[in-house]
Amino acid sequence: MEYSVWLLRYIFKNKNKNKNKNKNKNKKRERPALNHNLLIVLISF
């Protein structure tokens, strides 16, 4: 349980990092956010 909480924190931290990085890039580059959602769903099972 503690591990999944840590993983979620890690994912969200990276998501914010990527958001700032992608501001100057195309909207198409925001696709990887899907992977984060898939990971969250996998963790919840």
C-alpha cells in the first residue's frame, strides 16, 4: 500500500515536470499522459 502511494507521488511529480517541458511543444506531445492514467488504474486493482 505504501509503495503505491509513493509511486503515485512519483508519477504526478513527473507529470508536472513534463507539463512544463511540453508547454513550448506541440499539443500532440501530450499523449504520454495516457500512460500515467493506465498506471494509476493498474495500481488501484
